[in-house]
Amino acid sequence: MNIKYFIPVLAIVLTLFSCNDGKQQVAELTDQVMDIHDEAMEHMMVMKMMKLNLEKQLEEGNANAALDSTQIVQLHTSVEALEKAESHMRQWLRDYEAPHNMPAEEALTYLGAQLKDIQLVSKEVNESMALAKPLMKEDTPKNDENETANEE
């Protein structure tokens, strides 16, 4: 092959490989972001049930003066943590846009930021549930029971 044809052909081949590599990286990072999102979303219904349970305890405790000030603070703090985590998840969902039409480099930067954001939301979801779990009354399923039901 003549050298004057080889260099342009090599450049085209390298460009095609780099484009495919960029698309592959975008696809992998998108999958990673969505996996974390999906895991956090699985907890949303349990969080709502936990919040309702804690609010019911506050109502009943206030109605019959069965709670001391420490219990009231714990319940309020836990309800607020659950609400905050749910609010942050909803905000992330409103803000997220799949990077379909972005150049690979721009998409990777965007997805990197989204990955950090959804990791923080996921951490907040898990921490709020861990805070609420020991305060739960027996009539509301805790996350362990929900995960067992989801596995069946």
C-alpha cells in the first residue's frame, strides 16, 4: 500500500475506534448511573410506609402523651430525613436527562456529575432508612422484609 493512502486510512480507522470506545464508555457510565438510581428507587415505597408509621406514632403519642421529648425529637428527625431523601430523589429525577445527543466527551463529563449526585442521593436514602428502622412499630414492614418479598 502506498504511504500517502495509508496515513489517511489509518486516521479514519483510529477515529472510528475512538468514537466506538467513547460510545461504549458512555453506555457503561449510563448503566452505572441507572443501576444506582434503580436501587434507590426500590426503597421509595418502603420509605413512604416508614414515614407514615413514624407520623402515626407522633400523632398517637401526642394524643395520649405517651412519648417523652427524646422520642418526639427522634421521630421528627427521622421523618425529616426520609422527606429530605425523597425530595432529593425527586429533584434528581427532574434534573436528569439521558445524554443521547451529546458528544461522548461531554456526555462522560455530564454522567460523571450525575453519578456523584445519584450516589449522594442513594447514600441519603440508605441513611434515612437506617435512622427510621429502629423506631418502627411492628405493623409496618422494614426494608429487610421488603427485600425478601422482592426476591421471591
